Amino acid sequence: MEYAPDVSGPVASEDAPEHAAPAPPEAATVEIAPSRSASVGGLTVRRALPRRERRSVGAWCFLDHFGPASLDHGDGMLVGPHPHTGLQTVTWLVSGEVLHRDSLGSEQLIRPGQLNLMTAGRGIAHAEETPTGGGAGLHGAQLWVALPEATRDGEAAFEHHAELPRVALGRCVATVLLGEFAGERSPARADTRLAGVELAMPGGEAVLPLDPAFEHALVVLDGAASVGVGVVEPGALCYLGLGRGRLELTSAGPARALLVGGVPFPDPLHMWWNFVARSRADIDVACREWNEGADRFGEVASQLPRIPAPPPPW
């Protein structure tokens, strides 16, 4: 994988170097490592994926946790039109609102508990901003899912889901964003076997059923959760490895977390700026065509300035 840097990216060279990423361990593990701070569209984010030690978890190849950010002093998200290829963007809010516009003509306000899923395929462009009157704060996450060979050059698409399936696991409530978890399946498109779940824990212990064919990771958005002898708080990624059929979580008080997992991604990934590709040459072409205004990415009806692609480091 190669990386360099929106809430939709961009990926920077410090997120992961050019050397090969380690293979997933063959057994369950607990690896807790700090996220990296980055600035995205006026917000400071905690970037849990990608990073040097762990560049993807299944097809999940990017995870930014932003906020809680107060909007009382003008802070908010202002990300102008920019392109994507080879990925899906997954937007999930805990508080606040975000307005999405894309080159398919989609204009969609997202609120807490709702899902925006944008599939880039061969190419799409979008903009994201905090709307006027969008509340006093903003807190949430954006994730990327790498598309497999069968669909990475396919047609772009956008979908919004106002309602998602939930399942109670003791006192913990799990909301299934993508894929299948605990017998519930999200209505959102998934091109690989994966799971993305929000966990709302009032305190105490929760036992989560996991697919042992998946590798999994946990990011805490609020509060803290104990995994074995480790404590996971905002600003860290807890990688759980392969072969785990269940996960026991404990929280001393209210906590909220994201659990992501999937079968290990089979293809080599090159990631740079806002592109997920299979080679440097693919990224070179995407950068040039975006900067030249090619039809491939379309136009976004946004008043925010269009973001040019910087030259790749190579």
C-alpha cells in the first residue's frame, strides 16, 4: 500500500510508508495502538486507519473519528468538491448534521443514527459541509471500504438509509451499518463479506458474537471499554485479529464504539490522497483527469472551492 492526504480523507504519506504491511495474525489477538491526529475540512480528526502497523481490517481501509467539536465559535466541516475512486465512503454521526452533495446530483442531509454510503467505482466527486443551523456540535466517523476487483471500476452510486437494523445483546444495543452481525443484515450495499456495527453500552458487560473468518477491530467514540486486560478509549484502535468467535467487552459507564470486520482483503492496495487503486499508474491517471476536469468525475453543485489533486510524491 502507498499513502499520502477530507471527513472523507485525504490519506497522507505519514499514514503508512511504502514497505509491505504485516499479514493478519492467524489467531485472535489484542493490539491497542494510538490514532494519528489530522486536519480535515477545518476539523481535527483521530485517524485510526490506515497506519503503519495496520493498514486495513478486512475491506475497511480508512477510519477517521471527528469531534465532539463545538460549533459555537464557527468550527465545522467545510470540505469542497473532491474526487474518489475504488472505494465506498461510510458516514456515521453521533451528533450534529452534515450535508452531502455529489456529482450524481445527490443532495442529502445526514443526522445521527442515519447512514450515507457513497460508492465511487471508477470515479465520483462530492462535497461535505456543516449546514447553517446544524446544531451546536459535531461528532461522528467516516470510513472507507475498498472495492474488490469486480466492482472497483463500476458505476458510481449513492444511498441514504434513515433506518438501520438493531439487535440487543444484553444491555448493549448494536446497530448494523454494513454487512451482517448477530443475525441482522444492513440494507446498505456491501461488495465483500464484512460487518460495520455501532455499539451503545450503558455500562457493564456485553458479549458479542463474531465471525471467526473475519479480522476485527474496535474504535471507541465515547467513554471507555475494556477488552481483556486492555482499556480502549477515544484516540486508539484495538485490533482483534482473526479466528475470534466472540468478544467480551466491559464498560464502567456509558460508552459508544464502532466494531469493524471482514475477510482479509485479497488484493494489493495503493492508496493516496482520495484514491484507492491497484497501482501508481491508476493514481497518476486519476489525479491528472481530476485536475483537467474530465467527465469521469462529473460536477458537484457546491459553492465551496474545488480541491485540486496535489502531485503524487513519486
